[in-house]
Amino acid sequence: MSWRAAVTLLAAVALTGGCGDGGPDSSGAGEAGPGAPRQARPVITPDTPIVPDDAGDLPDPTAQVGLDCQKILQDRDFAGPAARKIDEVAADPGSSDSQKAVANACGAVIKANSGKWDESIKRADAANRHRKDIPRQMRAPLFAMIDQAELESAAALGERDRVRQVIARIKREGGQLPDGYLRNACAVVSGTETLPECATLTAPPGPSQPSSEPSSRPSSELTSGPAQPSEPGEPSSEAPGTEPPGEPPDTGGGTGPPGDHSEPPPEETGPAPGPS
């Protein structure tokens, strides 16, 4: 089977998210903080196919390393023959620069998923030195996984300086630290000394948090407090001095129909005229 056919086959397989799919090795809520128990180790997997359908002129040997890596991560087979083959490609002098770069990136993720933090750091260093050799078609998923593997490994080892460097690089390249990256890293640390941001995850937001959608209420209501509920067709606000809703205004004269009135008649302003 050619690698292009394999791409088509793998594209039909649903990829799990960066935090795992809730299996035995995946993390829970990622909560941390003083006295909080460690969560199950998260599993890093690609959010998008490592080898896309429109790979273009991607060299077959390099594409094959990416396909092998994708299958290893999907199957969570971090110690089998396929994982050892990735190690061999990274160490083989005959491998091309792109093959080695992809194999090192994949190796960093495999080692992190296995809890081999030191080895993951070494592979991440090698992959980062040769980021330019990773084919552009494969950079988005591999860069994201390298960042996560390095951040988790540095956090687990208590390497605070490296943690800060990785976070700075992620923010520089992506604009902000994704919440999933932080949760994964916090799942492998104890307390908040290495990663103080973990303290923000101890209280997950509840349903009472304000909505991010813009309010349709008038600005006057937003600044002066909630308005009283009104019936359909009534104005949303009243001018000072007007009568309460539902009652006709007093105009000072008898303009209603003749007959009995439930309201008292207007007060007389002078003596009534005598009979003629």
C-alpha cells in the first residue's frame, strides 16, 4: 500500500484530542494545587492527521515515519516494535534530515506518554534544533505535540526555568498558552511551585459564570440595576413622574365617557353656578 492510500485509510479513523480520550491513561480535570492528588498521566495525541491528504510532494520515507507515528499514538502502543522503529530512524545515519526531525518529534511524544521525562526532553531538544527540517505539511500537529511533550516533561522534572521558556515559546508562536497544555502539565506536578498557574485550575468554572455573549439589555439597565418586568407592548423604561403602567394618566379634565366613574371626579376650583 502506498503512503497516499494509507493516508486515505487513516483519515477515516477518528483522532483523539491532545488530552487523551478518557481512557485509563488519560487525565481527569487536570486539577492541581496544594494538597491535590496527582491526576492520571495525560496522553498526547494529534488533533489533526500528521500526514494530511493534500501532502503534495512530501517524500515517501518521511511520510511513512509520520504515518507510523500517528498509528503508534492512536493505538497507544508506546513500547512495541513500531515505537522502537521510530527510535531506529532517529538514530540511523542514513536517515534523511526530514526523517530524523519527524522521528525525534514523535519520539519526544512517545517518551512523554510513557512517563520517560528525561528521554522526552532529549528528543524534544533534537526535534527543536531541526524544526526547519520537518516538512511544512506536518508542522502544525508535530509542533503542537512537541510543545506539549516538552512542557509536561519539564514540569514533571521540576525544571522551572525550562517550563517558563517553553511557555514563552508557545505564547510567542501561538499567542497564548492553550488551556489543554496547562491542564496536561499540571496533571504531572505536585503542588504549584513549578507551575503556579496550576492554582487557577483548582476551582473549575461553574454554571453560574457570566456568559461571554453580549447582553441585549439597554445600557441604562446595565449601569442602574435590573428593570422591573413589563408586559409585552409596554415601554422598557419610564420617565420620572409618569403614572404606573396600566393606569390612565390624570390630565386634569373630564375627558372620559359620561356615566359613573370608578375614580373620584376632578376637584372643583370654584363655586358651582346657581340655577338660572
